[in-house]
Amino acid sequence: LVRYSETLIDHFRNPRNAGMMREPDGVGEGEYPECMDLARVYLRVRDGQVVEARFQTYGCGPTIAASSAGTELIIGSPLETLVGLTGAQIESAVGGLPEDRVHAAEVVSAAIRAAARDALRRMARS
């Protein structure tokens, strides 16, 4: 019984955009207290669009994979659209998740939404 898509396994084995970012334009976190998963997303923004995204994630394999796929998904996106990013969009980016791991997509989408809101706040101030 294969529980995870090849896409998810690839993102877990070869995570893209992992690590910190110096002087990000936006930072956000999402967490799932039940299993202690935590994702932090950093955004670099130019002209209202994400040009770079990085993540630091502590959690299960699917949450790490969802962080990697999520950061790839949002590059090139306008900040305004990311404020409404859903867990379903992240889940789709990893080729689906088993029922007991759907929280992985929720943690990552929450972190991305928070980072987008943070970047928009910073832009409004400058």
C-alpha cells in the first residue's frame, strides 16, 4: 500500500528552498500542536510578487515535503493571492496526502498566509 505520491517522496528526499533567508520581506509560521509540527516561511518580494521563498520546518516527512512543494508553488505569485492560499492547494502540490496527514498542508498554508500578511504589512509601512 503506497501512502504517499512520488511527488511527495521526491520533495521529502530532495527538499527545495530549505533554510533561512537573510533580511526577508516577510516571515510567517504555522503549527499543528497535536504532533508538534512547525513551519516557518520566508519571502523575498519584488513589485508585490514572491521572487524567492525559503522554509524551516520541524515535523513529519509530509510536512517537510509540503513546505518544499509550497515554496516552489508560490514563487512568482502576487502577495495578495497568497493571503487566501488553502491547504488544498498545498495538498495538491504534493500529489495528495493520506487523511491522517492532511495537517501537513494546513501547517504550510498557514505559514505562507502569515508570511504574505507580514510582507504586505511591511510594504504598507515603507
